[in-house]
Amino acid sequence: MPDLSINFAGIKSPNPFWLASAPPTNSGYQVMKAFDAGWGGAVWKTLGVPVVNVSSRYGGVNYRDKRLVGFNNIELISDRPLSHNLREIEEVKKRFPNHAVIASLMVQSRQEWHDIVRQSQDAGADGFELNFGCPHGMCERGMGSAVGQEPKVLQMIVEWVMEVAQKPVIVKLTPNISDITEPAMAARRGGADAISLINTIQSIVGVDLDKFAPYPIVDGKGTNGGYCGPAVKPIALNMVKNCAQHPDIKLPISGIGGIENWRDAVEHILLGASSVQVCTAAMHFGFGIIREMTSGLEQYMVEKGFNTINDMVGKALPNVLHWEDLNMKYKVTANINEDKCIGCQLCYTACEDGAHQAIKLNAGTRVPEIIEENCVGCNLCSLVCPVEQCITMEQTDSGTQHLTWKERTEAGDIPTKFEDEKAGGRHHWVPEPAAALGKERHKTLPGKARLYSGETQVPAQAEA
Amino acid sequence: MAEFSTPTTEQQFAENFAQLKPVMNRTEALYESSRCLFCFDAPCIKACPSGIDIPQFIRQINSGNDTGAARTIYEANYFGNACGKVCPTEVLCEGACVYNLQEVKPIEIGRLQSYATTKAINSGKHLFGSGADNGKKVAVIGAGPAGISAACELRALGYGVDVFEAKAQPSGLTVYGVAPYKITNEETLAEMAYLQAQFGYNVHFNSAISSRAELKKLEEKYDAIFLGIGLGKTNELGLPGEDKINCTGAVEFIAELRQHHHEVAVGRKVIVLGGGNTAMDAASESSRLGAETVLLAYRRAKEEMGAYEFEYDLAKGVGVRGLFNVAPVEITGNGYVAGVKFIRTETKDGKVQEIAGSEFVEPCDMVIKATGQAKQTEFLSLIPGLKLDGKGRILANAHTGQTSNPKYFASGDAWNGGAEVVNAAAEAKLTARGIHAYLSK
Ligand SMILES: Cc1cc2nc3c(=O)[nH]c(=O)nc-3n(C[C@H](O)[C@H](O)[C@H](O)COP(=O)(O)OP(=O)(O)OC[C@H]3O[C@@H](n4cnc5c(N)ncnc54)[C@H](O)[C@@H]3O)c2cc1C
Ligand SMILES: Cc1cc2nc3c(=O)[nH]c(=O)nc-3n(C[C@H](O)[C@H](O)[C@H](O)COP(=O)(O)O)c2cc1C
Ligand code: SF4
Ligand code: SF4
Ligand code: SF4
């Protein structure tokens, strides 16, 4: 059996799955329940200054029948009294000495930071997470993302915290910034032990078409909120990767953003995270999802021969390059598996209207055909095909040549004019513009009218 | 033991005849519409005799535009709601859905269609209206799917339309023939009321056109006459004993059933003669009315039945048993039906042959003849110059519906010989366009 336990910048936990600082970690009751269910750690709902929340706090993005592929909130940090939170942290730590309890903190002045760090230390917290991420409500008061977006202020506050902290300090970064490595570097300069990312992304998840107001609606009005859930994973992964690949940051990373199952967690880990945090998925499905996450992770590690989480941290990083370092000699071509094809022709219309007119239809069959010379290997058809493994992208180059844009640039082998033979797309066939006319018009007709052409009506047979 | 106990109240009737395709709620419609792939040049559209743009209306449901979905459906088929419930979707749109090729359940197109149109009907949403009055008038004979569809389209084109219907209710066999577990009378009539409110044609009920004099009046008063008269009574078998009490035609039996529900009595042991869809319906219905045994007797082998496989499965599912390769020779009994004398048959070179000396009597107390509907040849002979084909079907141009008497146009069962509601609706819409082209010349 692989060992799932981790030591994250000095914080130990039985597995890498932590609950992110958010409503699921709002109370000792919830955290104990989560640990009982199998979670390895919890970052307590952010402690700090007194706040007041509004009613109507969350908005969701649904895709067709899938609920909450994206989620947003306009909630603030913990609105429970600090003393209650501290007492419950102490209680949880007594019951679960081997689980990680991290105090998430957000205050303003140096003195306040010193006080709250000391208090949570005394309560038994295993570490701190400085919330420089919240993109609404707190930033207006000079906290949260207002700090995360100012590397200098961020560094100063980290320094204040380091003056009194005796436990590891994690800095939680906001993604509402153009280069995530800048605040990460500031955290490093300030002496932080680790970083966690991402916090929520500033967003409007939707507009009520009748009330003309953004969700969530508070008395007819709304405001921008923080976006999270499955939809933000790609953004989180890229930012995790940027921090992990940066030569100078060199801090352990707690990956957050869109993690719902073991697969999402492994992706974060392969790109450099050594612990992962979950919020939306726990809010959507409850703490029970941890069983699938741990068992899936374990299974994967067994299959890949990884003994510890550390064995896999950053495994994909060497394969994430800059565009200019990709092999331009590599070529794939779409291939339709006729036996699997169900004839929906989504690939045809996708390539025809959205790509390179490299798929054609033939009379007498609904199985489309790839025009190999025209296929640029963009993958679109294989992405829209509803049948698993029906369209595969097959390698068609010899696999022996390797040439990158960078190498070509260095060798002076790049096109500088469109007439240049070396320029891309030169010999790629595209139909005459006017050939498009009339192709789709019949579809605007109602009912039978669209079938007129070439269709004769045969009287049905009388009943026996 | 009977599968069903005899219903004695409207509620028990509704339970025995529970809807096969109940109307979806919004959640189910959202989930089901989400599965549609939005195929290019979708095969389901091609398989729909009325050519409804199925992926379009499913997408409209999915994006919360149920009204737009209803419009898409009605633009192609005025019986959109009824069709969603009564169409043999298994062999039409749903049978063509690409999911079948993946052995995944096809999209429930019919139920989605009823969902959107039911919403429009219940809300009374005004989707269509009559066109600007063009001063011309058309008489429509028969308020069935063909007649009503023609009336709607003609009104949209600006014609004055009077519909003459022999019976007391509109929709033809939709309310007098289709099995009660496919659609309720309320649903059928709600769509009829909705259409009439939208298009404003006149319907004269209990107004059979049956004489040359009446036809002549119509010819004088109207610019064109549309024949949507459907088919007639159940064919006579010409067997001894056919006049015995409790020997009835399927169409007549079902019409009673649709109107009087649990008040219709069925025998304890019923024999249904025939192998078409109507036979399957009559057998299923007898069983649901509480008959102890229902035998389906067919002259040929099981595989040769004209009925759709799913209709036979439906009948089997409610306890109906099949008796194949038997031909009825006599209805026995003394005043009342007491049995059917059969002779066994075999099929040789495609021909049914009786096996001499193989007669036997199967006792029963009710016989339902589902041996096809007669054509209305007698009535049609009153129309000068109107030609019929060898099977008694009106001959008419497939695109315009114009008959050999240029003033008369025809669609539906009377023209196609007996198909489905959807065929009648689609043909009549086309024919209305044919009338328009003729009268605009
Ligand atoms: C038992 C049975 C079950 C069926 N089940 C289904 C099913 O599940 N699904 C499906 O899609 N189809 C089903 N059908 C077929 C479907 O009902 C018909 O194809 C469809 O109703 C044909 O429409 P129509 O307008 O041509 O004729 P009809 O529906 O027969 O309408 C003709 C109308 O004209 C009236 N009429 C006739 N002569 C005159 C006259 N001289 N003067 C005035 N009025 C006249 C009649 O009273 C009737 O109202 C079934 C048919 C039967 C018999
Ligand atoms: C309702 C809500 C409240 C949150 N409150 C806090 C908070 O108090 N402190 C904090 O650092 N992050 C807070 N977050 C951000 C989460 O900790 C986490 O960074 C973010 O939701 C991304 O993870 P996910 O995709 O798993 O939800 C909150 C998120 C939500 C949805
Ligand atoms: S890979 Fe791209 S270009 Fe090639 S066939 Fe598919 S969609 Fe067209
Ligand atoms: S998308 Fe896939 S299943 Fe659909 S037609 Fe293309 S290859 Fe066939
Ligand atoms: S064939 Fe099926 S999946 Fe494709 S558009 Fe029609 S209903 Fe949708």
C-alpha cells in the first residue's frame, strides 16, 4: 500500500486532502465530521476582523443539466466570534492530534497580525494560511486581494507574521493578477514557508434576464463575486505550474481550485502541488467525496508504482514547455473508427464550420471521411465526437525528426514574408468563399419544406 | 387470472389505462434535452414524416425557450402535441436517433415534443394567427388530423375555412380511435381548442356530408373542397354468425371505449381477429378492461403480422396471448357469441392455405374484428370525376393533393389508405399549400 501521508512545509497530515478555508471549515463540528470521514486536514474559515454578511450569497453556473460547473460567492471571512473559533480549534486538535488544522488569517495592522498569530498558535493550530485572496468585501477594507495584488504590502505583512510565528506560514495567493509569480516571489522574500493557490476569481456568474441584475441578487442588486468550482481548475493548474517552474520561488505549493475527485488532485500534484485543498466540491456533495478521492489516489499510485506523494509531485513539469520549444515536425491526423461511428456528423460540421474543411460526407453512409491532406491535426473533431475512442489522432510523421521554432529562429530559418515558402498555411486548400452560399439555407425552412428537394412521398400501405 | 380488474370508476379506468408517455416535468425535460447531440443533418428529422426540426426544438427546450420549441414543432406539424404522444416513435424519429447505434437509449423525442406543446397549450400562448383575408373560401370535410391541419394552414394563408364533421368532436381517430393509454380525451381536445383559438376556422359538428345535393352546395359556395374523411367502418368478414351479439368491429369498439371509458363492457374471454396495430390495440384494451383471457387470432405466422413489434410486445405485456396460423370460418353461438370456429393454415410460397380437416372451436363470449377499415367508396362516388385506385384510395398528386376533380383535394387516411396521425397532418399541410397554389393561379 502506498503511503498517502504528507509533510507539507512541516505540517503533517495523514493524506494530502485538506478542506480549503471556506464554509465547510466554519466550525469545529464540521471539521471534526470531515476528519471522521477521512479528510487529512482543514484550513479553518478565515479568522480576522468582525464582519457582517448579506443574505443571498452564492451564484452558480450550470451547463445544460450539470449543476454548479462554476460557483461564486459574495461571502466574507468568518462571522463567528474569534474566541469561539479558537476554542473549537483547540478541541479539534485534542481529538485529532495527527490531522492538520491550519488557521487562515486576515487582519490589518501589525499589532493585529501579531495578536491573531499568537492566539491561534496558543489554540494549537499546526500552521497559518494568510488570506491575501478574497476578491470582494474585504479588499475594499484594504485586506484580501488588495494585499495579494500589491507584492510590497504582501511581503511586509508576511514579515510581520514571521516575527511571531512559530509554526509554518502559508501565503494564499489571489489569481486576480496578471503574473502569479510576482506575489509568490514576494511571499518568498518575506520568509513564508509555503504558498497556496488559487483563491477565487473575480466574477459575475450570470445575469437575471427578468430582474436585470447579476447573481446572486441581494434586494434587486448584485456585485462581483469570487469564482471557483470545476470551471476554474484549468486556471488554477496553470498558475500552480507557473509557481512550480519558477526557478526562485522554490516553496511547497498547496494546490487549490476545481478539485472534485482524485484525478483533479493528481493533476495538481503532477504540476507541483504537494497538498491539495477542496472547497466547492465539499459544499456541493458533502464530506463523503473523500472516500472516492483517497481510494482513487491510492489505486493510481499502486498502478504507477509511486510509494509516496512526493514521488509524484511535479512529475509533469518537465513536459510543460514554452510554445517555441515544441517539435514542429510532429504531425497527427484524425482517423475515424467506422465501427464505432454513430453518424451524428458533429465532426463534419465542426471541421467544416469551425476548423479546416477537412472532413467530407459521402452518399449512402452517415460515416464521414477525413480528407487527410487537409487535416492540420487540430484535434477538434476528436473532441466533439460523442463516442469514446471513435476519432483517434494518429501520428503520421516518421517520429525521427525534431525541430522547434526556437531552433529555427536561431538558424535564421523562419518566414518573414507571407510569400515565403516557409510560411505556414500556404498550401492549405480552402474553398472559394461563394461556395458557402445556399449550403445551410434550407435549414431555415420549417418542417417538410426542408426535405422537398429530391424527396417524393410514397403513400403508406393500408392496414392488413 | 385477469391482469387487470374491471374498472368501475373513472379513476380505476385511468389507472388501468395509465399513459405510456406521460408528460415530462421541467426537470426531466432539462435532463433529457441535455442528452441530445444536436446532430448535423439529423437522422431523426428525416425519419419524422412531418419533418420537425427536432434538434432545434430540443435545443430550445434546453436553453429554457419552451415557447420557441412549441413554435418550431407547430410550424411543421399542427398535431404536434398529439403526435408526441401517439406517434409510433420507435419506428420513426426515436428509431432513427443515432444513440441506437451505440446501444444507448434514444432521446425521448415524443415526450419532449409533448412537453413543449403542452406548455404552450396550457398557457394559451398565441404563436400563430390567421393571414390577411384573401376573400376566398375552402370547405373541409372531416375534422380529423388531415382536415384540421388543412384548416390551420389555409387560415394562415388567409382563406375562410368551414369544416364539416359528422361526429360531435374534432380530431377524428385521435379522439375516437387511438388507444386511451396513449393520449387522453382532454389532451386531444385541448390541442383542438388551442388550434381553433389561434386560427379561427369554423367547425360544424354533427354535419355529415352525405348526398350529392350537399356536395353541390359546397361546390357552389367554396373555391375548393378538402377531403379529410379518413376511412370507414370495420370491414365485414362475410362469415356465418358475424351478426351475433358481442361480435363487434374494432374501430367501433374503440370509439365506444374512448367516449365511455369504464362504462364499456368487455367479455370474460375475448378473441380479437387480426394482426395489425388496431388488433394489438383492441386486444390490449380488452385486457385492461378486465377480460380474463384475450386471444389474438391471426391467419398467418407471428412474423408476418402487420403490427409493429413494440405494439405486439405491449399487448403481450398485458397478458394477451397469440394464436397464429388460424383462419376464422364461423362465429358460433345461439344469439350471443359462444366461440369462433377456426381452421388451421400454413403459408406456402407466400400464400395462406387452409389445412383441410383441421377445424376447431375456440370458446369465447366476445369477438372483436380488427380486419381493417373499409374505404368510403360510396360517398366518394358522389364526387364527379374523382378517381380512386384499385384499393379504393383517392388518387391525388403527391405534392399538391389535387384529385382528378380539380376542385377537390385530399390527404390523410382517405388518400394514403391508412397511416398515422403524423402522416395525415403532414400531408394536409402540404395539400393546403397545393390549394393555395391552385387558387392563386
Ligand atoms: C384503432 C386505431 C388506432 C390508431 N392508433 C394510432 C396511433 O396510436 N398513432 C397514430 O399516429 N395513428 C393511429 N391511428 C391512425 C390515425 O388515427 C389515422 O391515421 C388518422 O387519424 C388519420 O387522419 P384523417 O384525418 O385522415 O382521418 P380520421 O382521423 O379518420 O378523420 C376523419 C374525420 O372525417 C369525418 N368524416 C368522415 N366522413 C365524413 C363526411 N362524409 N362528412 C363529414 N365528416 C366526415 C370523420 O367523422 C372523422 O372525424 C390509429 C387508427 C385506428 C383505427
Ligand atoms: C463561499 C466561499 C467562501 C470562501 N471563503 C474563503 C475564506 O474565508 N478564506 C479563504 O482563504 N478562501 C475562501 N474561499 C475560497 C476557497 O478557499 C478556495 O480557494 C476556492 O473556493 C477554490 O477552490 P474550489 O475550486 O475547490 O472551490 C471561499 C470560497 C467560497 C465558495
Ligand atoms: S483534426 Fe482538425 S483539421 Fe483534422 S479533421 Fe479533425 S477537425 Fe479537421
Ligand atoms: S463525431 Fe464521431 S460518431 Fe459522430 S459522425 Fe463523427 S466520427 Fe462518427
Ligand atoms: S438523432 Fe438523436 S441525438 Fe441526434 S439530433 Fe436527433 S434526437 Fe438528438
